[in-house]
Amino acid sequence: MPRLLFFCGHAGTGKSTLAHRLISPLMQRTGEPFCLLDKDTLYGRYSAAAMAAITGDPNDRDSPAYLENLRDPEYHGLLDTARENLVLGISVLVVGPLSREVRGHLLNDPAWLHLPPGTTTQTVWVHLPEDEAHARIIRRGNPNDAYKLAHWDAYRTRRFMPAPADYPELIFFDNLAPGEAELEALLAALSA
């Protein structure tokens, strides 16, 4: 049975780095092929061109114009690509914030996801304290973060930390300074 694994969380939490670190061990442990679909890699160049046409700023990934015009189509395309791989029997690791979808409990809803029968789904919520995520965003110096940083007070209102009691479907991963034991526990949970 193919697996659909989501690595979700807010900007700067290390979702992509964690996914890159775990995909090879996941393939070794499960014996299954995996496809890595990172929203920023998949849609980065397209979004740059579209936002340059819409707002004149190719690095805009957080303004109301982006959220109204590109956010949902990017996520739908990401899920369509994941679904296509799953139909072929290839497990998929999806990386993206997907915070609205997490908030709505949609990522464990096979009917909403339109998954092939037998697909196993798990969602990892990668989190950090806001001040550390903010510092990491500054350090990485990605031009796509400029709008977010310039409008941090507005952006931070979209950040939320799901309560484990309200989101039992999530695997919570504190990415502040995980040790080998924490990484092994996550790997074991995802490969079970």
C-alpha cells in the first residue's frame, strides 16, 4: 500500500530539511519508492512569474494577492501530483505549510484527498517557537520571505499551534534541536 506523508508547519520550522533528512532512511526502512514533493520547489518558478505579472514582485508569497490567486491552485496541483504518484504505487512525501488544511482536519480525510484505496496517510506537524522560526527565516535570507518579514505582525496572526487533544491525527515534531532518539522515533512512526 502506498503512503502519503505530509510534513506541515509554518515557515522557518525546517519542514524541507527534515523531509530531506528522512526520505532515504524511510525508503530503506520500508523498502518502498518515495517521491518528494516540496511545494516551493514544484511551484517556485511558476509563482515567481505569476506574482511578477500580478503584483510586480516575483518574490511575493504572502500578500493578499498571492493568497487569493495562487495559494489554493498550488496546493491543489501539489495534491494532484501526489495522487498521480500514489496511483502508480509510489509513496509520496509532501512538504508545505498546509495550515488551513491541517486546521480543517482535511489531511486525514481520504474522501477530501481523493486517494486511491489502500493509501496510508500520516501528517507530521513540524513546529518551533515563533521567535526561533522568525530568526531562521531571517538567517536563510530567501527573497520569498521578504513580504512575510515586512508584515510579520499580520503574518503571525495566521500562525497557530494545533493542540494535540484537538488534532489526534497529527504527529507533533519539535524541530528546535532534535536528537537521534527523536528522529528515530519519528522514522519509526512513519515507517510502521
